[in-house]
Amino acid sequence: MSILIKDATILTQDATRRRLHGDVYIEDQKITQVSEKPVTVEADYKIDGRKKLLLPGLINLHTHLPMTLLRGYGDDMQLQEWLQQRIWPVEARLTPETIASGTALGALEMITSGTTTFLDMYFFEETIAEVIKKSGLRGFLGFGIVDFGTAQYKSDEMLPACERFVKTWHRDPMIHPVVAPHSAYACGPESLRRCQEIATKYDVLVHTHCSETRDEVYDMEKKYGKRPVEQFHSLGLLTPRMSLAHCGWITKTEIATMKETGVAVAHCPVSNYKIGTGGYAPIPEMLAAGIRIGLGTDGAASNNILDMFDTMKFAALGQKQHRWDPRVFPAQTVFDFATIGGAACLGIQNQVGSLEVGKQADLIFIDLDQPHLTPVHDPVSHLAYAVRGGDVCTTIVNGVPLMLDRKFLTLDPHETMEKAAQSATRLTS
Ligand SMILES: [Zn+2]
């Protein structure tokens, strides 16, 4: 398949963050030309880039896709109360059918709001993989591990099932299996050690929740005499393979450990502020230490949308307000986190995250012809502070259009939303 894009304003996100106006040619999944001079070739699709902004597809570093079914179900509650009264009772009733419909809804939402790569962690990940494969998105799919078992597996069945899942998918070009122990409080030392063994054996990533709330940190200190970061470190899980979601309650000593071990961080400001977790991830200090950082929406139950533009804005504003300093988190930095920075967290910065010749063609268009995006003094400022997910008009992943001028090509939006709404009613009634 080939795609020719004409006359677009292009934010490349390459090493010099080059911006240009011109044409892009995509052939057989890859970007083959990015040029200020007109490109004249025949192509299967020709896209008029005028009044549009062309940028790399966004990377969501932490989500739980099927939780789209629980959007708006149990807001304004404390974390433990919310989990115990709302989330866990519903999760005990999950089936492959409900998981599939929630995943498809999440995929549809990501395609429509410009996310092209994401890191999920949940249960029934085998079903999630099948749905994502059909959607055309680039998925890092975390097989969730908890010591108490799930609706799908008893506790002693989980790690063998995880290994089967990893073995099935680890050579797929678009689906990347990830080992995802839920957290240091939901997984004991033995499960954590075995998670690491599986990840090392198949050379795949590990993803977990870490230091989201102060209670979590205090409970870990009481039970194990170690904070979550220390617990992961002592069990050998802190390696460049690992990404930690949240990190709201992190000390300077822990930042040094994180730097030394090469872990990545998925910052999830909207979920943190909505649940009121209190801690602010020390992003300026982590950045100064050279830690890889990306952004995550978290699940739709605690966000309540999977819109990465919204997360970019919250990320920047939260740090500015917390530090009494608007300079701490500039628009370009937040845009980097959502693109090339997120790619680096996943170890795929040589494949995606920027628009450069030779890279896989994951890119999106923003429709600039709208009141709230006029005028354009600085397109990067717009991305951080003014663009909303609904302004994305075209989404291309691996050289394949998934949405073209707001028309979906891989998923049927009406059927997807209808099925998801039915599943949500079944689960919560
Ligand atoms: Zn989460």
C-alpha cells in the first residue's frame, strides 16, 4: 500500500525537532520521503494536507482498555473504596465477550483521538490481543498478574498462562506481549521473581503500578520493610525492560535507583488528580536525572477518557501549578513525552515516535480549520494546550489508514459502541 500526503505542515519530532511544510510519501508500511519539494508519484491514497498538522502518532504508556465499560461508573470515591465496592465486584464477572467489546471500544476511542501505540495491562489479555490485531493498532499488551487470581484464572494458573501468552505473540510485528504484575502489593516476592524470569526468557517488557498512593508506600514499608521501588529493585525487576506507572510518591534516593537501573516511567496525571492520590510525580527531577518518561491515560474508569491531548495538558499544568513555575514543563517537552519519549520507554524509538525516512509510518493529522485552533502562532503550543482528541481527522498506523477523514476503516463504530453499551449494562446490573 502507498500513501502520498501533499502540502502539510509537518512536525517531524526528529533529533532537531525539525518543522517543515511539504509532502510525505509512505510505501509498504514505511516513510520513504519527507520533503519540502513536491513529491510526484502515484499512490493508492492521496491526502490533501492543507490546513492540517501532520505529526507522529501518540503513544499511551498506561491503560486498561476494557475498563472503557466502566467509564463514569463509580466516580468521586476513594481509591480503596472504589476498587472494593465498584471495580473488583464487576471484574469478577468479566467474560471474553465483555472484554472484547470493551477493548474494541477503547481501540475505537484511541484511533479517533490519535493514539497509534499503547501499553495495556489487564486480564483476558489473549482476547484483547485478538481484538487489537484486527483494529490495526500497535499494542504492547500486558498480561496482568495478581496473587489472588481473576475471573479467568486461579492464582496458580496465572504465571503459566502468562508464559503461554508471551510465547504465542512475542514474534508478532504489531502485538508485543508484556509481563504485567499488577503491583508490589498485589504480587508477592515469588510471583514478581517469576514475572522477571518470563520477561528475560522471551526478551519482553515488564510493566507495573508503582507508588501511586501514600497508603501503598506505607503498607509496603509495614509488610516488607521496603518501599515499592526498593522491593522491585531487591527482586531484580528494575531493569531497562521495566516501566513503572504513576510514581507519585517517590523520593530522591528512589530517583537515583531508577536512573541507575534504567527503568522508564509512565506519568498518569489525569487519573492521579481524579482519584486524588495526593502525590505529584517528581517529573523535573526525573527529567534532570535522564530517566525515560512517557504519558499514560490510565483506564477509562479513572480518567474517564483515553484522550492523550487531554493528558498532555494536565501533565504540563499540574507540574506548573505544583512548582509555582510555568517554565518547568514546556509544551515541547510534553509533546516529546507523548511521541518520541514514549517510544523510547518501549524501546522502539528507532521504529516509531518521529516522522523520518525509514521509520514505520505511524502518523496522525489534526484538522486546524476550527475556531479554537485559530490562529496558529506555534503548532506545538496548540498540541499541548488547545487541541482535543476530536480534532484528529486521520490516523495511520504501520502505513495503513485506520481512520481517514473521520471515517473508520478497521472497526465499525456504531456496532462497536452498541455492543459495548450492552456489555456495560450486563456487567453492572
Ligand atoms: Zn492503572
